[in-house]
Amino acid sequence: MRRRLVASYLVLVAVALVLFTVPVAASSASLLRQTLEETAEREARLFVPLTLRTDAAAATAVTDRTRDFRQATGSVVRLVQAADRDRADAQVQAAFAGRTTSPRWGAAADLDPDVPGRRAVSVVVPAVQDGRVVAVVQVVAPADDVERRIRDIWVFRLGVGGAVLVLAGGLAVLLAGTLVRPLRRLEAVAARHGRGDLSARAPVGGPPEIATLARTLNDGAARTSALLDSQRAFTADASHQLRTPLTALRLQVDNLRESVRDSASDPSLVEALDEGFDGVDAELARMSGLVGSLLTLARAESGATAPVGVDLAAVVRGRVASWRAAADDAGLLLHVDRPDALPGPVAATPGTVEQVLDNVLDNAVSVSPRGSRITLSARRRDGDVELRVDDEGPGLPAPERARAFDRFWQAPGRRHGSGLGLAVVRRLVEHDGGSVDLTTAPGGGLSVVLRWPGAGAGAGRPEG
């Protein structure tokens, strides 16, 4: 924007300079040339009366004046009689024919070899007697001095114009800076808002339009922060209000199970009731997981925490250690490919990478057959960090992979979990400027590809 403002200002100044300089310089040059032409014409007219006389005094006067003009101005005077008209140039012949002739400019050597310098002007004046042209006076005047003065005028005008343009450029840079600096401050504040730092406020100052924009930006950030605070408060209250009844219900089911066992005498009835209570426990566990996933998704969608540098290698090692027992119970091998070469850090909201890995590993463990392997690998790619989690489960065809991130969607024939795990994963990763994709793993299972920006892309201090 600064360059455009400076360029537009310089274009206006340049147009004004051209409109002022070119006509004035051209007019001055024309005036100097016209003055030289008039001077040469006056010199020629001084000889006209002498050409009409045939006495010796007239001839002597012509010789003396010709010599004087040659010494004083460098001009060459020719007196062409009618008898010599055929040997004269076209300008002189036109004068003999009675046609009006204009001064002729050209190289001095072409007009008259005796004229000094490089440029000259030729003027002819006819001598008329009894209505006919009896002679023509031709004056060839040197024009180098006039051309030099014209050149000096152009150089001076262009030099002044260039100096004015440079000065105008400096002023334009200063003026553009006064407009651009407040806008850049607003841009920096808006960028902090985009990264989740809604406490940033733009300074209100500068031109009225920019001050109004700053106030609008601050008011919007304040309202957004208030809404997010209200939503976070609601999420916290909902977490308490939803988890407490579920816990109480689970305790009541456990107490009821014990009471039935103590009072029932028929073993088959006790076995049937235990199966029913097991089903109730499973549904309570599923509901508890669903509530937890909903709350996690709500917090992710309302979160406004700015990303920081998160040590991906440390997080991967920690989550693999936590899930190792569950993988062993399921008969799975949890493997990290080249653990010493894991890249990091990544730009992410604190705690989200752990949540993402927990959801991805939970899905992988639940679908992988016994004896198979779950592999985690990471690499840097185009400034981002890519983490892959490959399993050897049944995988998903392309149409189902396209729907896997929808809320509450589950693959046909599968009733594990709440159907929110991958939706939570995508929301958490995209909140930090990353992406997540599903592809077919090399072994035929499912590959979850997670990408985060490198920690240099706007992250704060690393967290391990």
C-alpha cells in the first residue's frame, strides 16, 4: 500500500511538472529561434536599398556592411541578382518567384560553408523594383549560441523537475508512512486476534477513519471475548451438571446390582440380571464418553488460546507410554518409527496434541485385530510437521473416509465410541492452522495423517 500511495503521488507531481515545464521550455526555445530569425531579417533588409543602387558608394557600403556583419555576428550576407537566380538555392528561387519564404534551419555547412559552427538559419528578403524582384538578399546566421541556450533551458528545467520529483518522493514516503503505520498496527492486532489472543487492543489514533476502524476492532474483540468467556463458563457448568448425574446413576446401578444379588435366590435370575446390569454399565460408559467428547468439542470450538511451541517428540513418547498397556491387553504392538528422529516442536494449543493422539490411538486400538501393529511416524514437510498413525485394521473405503469426520458418524457394523473422536481431532488440529486426512495405510488399514505448522510459524515458547 505504501508503494501505491507513493507511486500515485509521484505520478501526479510528474504530470504537473510536465504540464508546466515542457510548454515553458518549448516557448522559450521558440522565442529564441524567432529572435534570431528577426535579427537576420533586419540585417537583410538593411541591404535591400543598396541593391537597388548602382553607384560606387552603394557597392562600397555593401562590402563594408558585409564585412562588419561577418566580424560582429558571424553572419554571411549574399546579394543574388536576377541573372544568377538559376544557380541559387530553392529558398532564393522561391523569393524570385514572389512566393513567401520562411526561415530555413539546418546544418551550417549545408546552408553556407563560410558560416561558423554546426547549426545556422537562412533568411531571404527580396528587393522589389517596379513590381518585380530584381535581387534577393540572403543572410545565413550562425545558430550555435541559440541552440546552446535552448539546451541550457531544457537541462535547467529538467534538473529542477528532477529535484522537485525527488523532494516530492521523500515527502510522499513520509506522508504514506503516516497512513500505513496505523494500518500495520491494526493488522498486527487483527493477526493476534486470529491467533486467539483477544486481549490485544489497537491504539486509537491517527486519521478519523483509522481511529474509527481501531475502535470497531477493539469493540469486536471485546464482544467476542465476552461471548467466549460465557461459552466457556457454560461448558464448565455443563461438564459438572452432566457428569454428576451420570456418576450418581452408575453408583445407584452398582448398589441395585448388589441388592439384587443379595435378595435373589434363583441363580439363573441373578445371571440374567447381571447381564442386564452389564448392558446398563456399558451404555452408561458410552454416555459418559459421549458427554466427554461433546465437552471436548465444545471447548475446541470456543477455544481462543494462541498456539505455542509444543515438543511433538515428547508428546508422542508420553502418549505411547500411556497407551502401551491398552495395546498389550488387545494383543497389539505399538511402534514408533525412528523415535530419535521425531521432528518438533509444532505450533499448537497447549494440551490439544495429547487429546488428538488419544482419540486417534483409541480408534486404532479398537479396530486393529490381535497380533497386528500400530505405527507412528513423523517428518517435516514444506515447513509443516506431519505425523502419521497407521493401523492394520479393516480400513475405510473412500466414501466412508469422506464422512468419517462428520459428528456422530460411525462405520457400518461398528458401535465403538461416540462417533465424535475424529470430529474432535479435526477441529483441534484445524484450530491451530493444521490439517488432518485419512488415507489407506501400506498394510491395508487406515492411515491418519496429521499436520501442524512448525513452531516458527507464529508459535510462542516451547512447551514439553
